[in-house]
Amino acid sequence: MKKALITGITGQDGSYLAELLLNKGYEVHGTVRASSSLNKQRIDHIRNHESLFLHYSDIGQITSFRRILLEVKPDEIYHLAGPSSVGLSFPLAETVASEIGLSLLHIVELIKDFLPNVRFFHASSSEIFGNPKENPQNEDTPFSPVNPYGASKAFANNLVSIYRDAFGLFLVNGILYNHESPRRGEAFISKKICRTAVEIKKGKSNKIHMGDTSIARDWGHAADYVYGMWLSLQKDSPEDYIFATGKSHTLEYMLDRVFSALDLDWKNHYSYADKFHRVSEPSALVGNPEKAEKNLGWKRKYSFEKMLDEMVEHEIYIMEENFRK
């Protein structure tokens, strides 16, 4: 039985990845922030699985992480923990830089010294490209971040490549473009749009307050992307991969799709709010997933529209469940 360690197992990606690995017969260990002791709803349905084990360790506490690492001795490590809000990375720049960049450095140092044969996946981000010189971006596109989050991810991305080449370690950067699901956190725009649309349909709200709707992103489904993570660690040699759909959609299209599915016109409920304006907004990032598709055999099950339909259905279910309670 293979052992896997997932940092950030209670997050969107961590929960889908834990499911995937348990279904493949892994013994799965996950790190959980002490402050997240009451925030495990995404993994409630697998909490009692005999092969799932949770360990408390904040990302910045390298001593506790070293203890877990040496106790578990995993075959694979998936590093998913860390700040995820791009918008908050300016006011929290020092925290973001530390929890993304320095934590990654600590982990690869531990791998080098204690578990040099482990296979390691780092969840990087399309934000490393910021304002790229080419569209779509591929694994060789130069980094050009425009916010502290992207800069911190670029630093971590480079560290993975440096330690892989210098010490012959099996370290992989997975450059993840935006990916959503019914398990998306409350702070993310896709979740906000789906939830607010359902609230409006049910008469619980009348307006959705947002910023610029022309912003475009390459959006995929988290379940597809964690499958790519796993595939990347099954190869004979470590390489970096982009996980993306290769297609860009605007927030306006997302609004139209979600609201029209509920027989609503989003324009009748949209209210511009300047507070949602970002200091520095990346370009319309679009990833080229050709390498992952060709080298890993990675295939996506979800279209953009199918993903949004699933998210809307989930919000309807949650609202009806809360009503019954």
C-alpha cells in the first residue's frame, strides 16, 4: 500500500485528491491547521475511512511537519497548503511570501536531507505568468507576476526546479490554472456568483455586487486537476506540467450561464462595487495543456458549462437542506 501525505487536505483540492488516492488503495495522511479543527466539512464523507489519517501542523511550523514526515515516511507528497486569495496578497504580502515561498524551501530541504526518494508535487499557479508575452502559456513561458501571490509562487516554482536539478530529487511543479467546484471557498468569485444567483432565485437576495465583469480566466474543474497531480507523480522522471483547459471565459459569460440556468437575467441584478477592484490584475491567462495531455494521458471530464451546472445544483441543494433544518 502506497502512502501519500497531503498538505492542506481540508481544502477544495485536498479533499478531491484524498478521495482519488483512497479509491486507488493509498494510505492517505493529511495535514490540518490547528485553527481548522472545526472546518473539515469537505472531507466529512471520508473522515471515517480506515486508511485516512489527519495530523495537526500549521504550514509555518517546520518542526511539527518534520515530525510528521519522519513518522509517516510517505511515498508521495502533495503540497497544496498555503494562502489562496490573490486579492489579499497585497495587504498580507509578508505572510503570503513566507507561507508560500519559505514553507516550500523548508519542505524541499527536509526531503533532501531525510526522504530523497519521495515523489513531491508542488501546486503552482498561473499567477506566475501575470502579464505574459504569449498566449496561450506553456511550461517554457517566462514568469511575469503582477502581485505578491504570483511572485511568491514563482519563487517556489523556481526552488522546485533548482532542487530537482541540483540534487536529483523527484520534484514536480503543477502549474494550475483557475479551477472550481461545488467545494470552492466562500471568497472565490465562482462560488459567489452561483450562491447569489440561487439566493436571488429563491427571493433571499436581489443584487450581486461585483467588480469588472470583462475579466477572463481559464477555468477548469478541481476534480480533473487533482487527477493530473496524481498522474504527474507516476512517471519515470519528474517534469513540470500545465493543467488548464486552453479556453478563456469572461465573468460576464459565467454570470450569463449561471443566471440563465435559473431563468434570470444577471444584468437586472448586477451592481458594480469599486471595492472589488484589484490593484493589479493579470492579463487573460490561458494555459496550453498539450504536454500534460500527451505525456501523462491527462483528460478532462468537465466542460466549463458542466462545472457551473454542478455548482448551481449544489447551491440549490444546500439552500433546500438549510430550509428543511
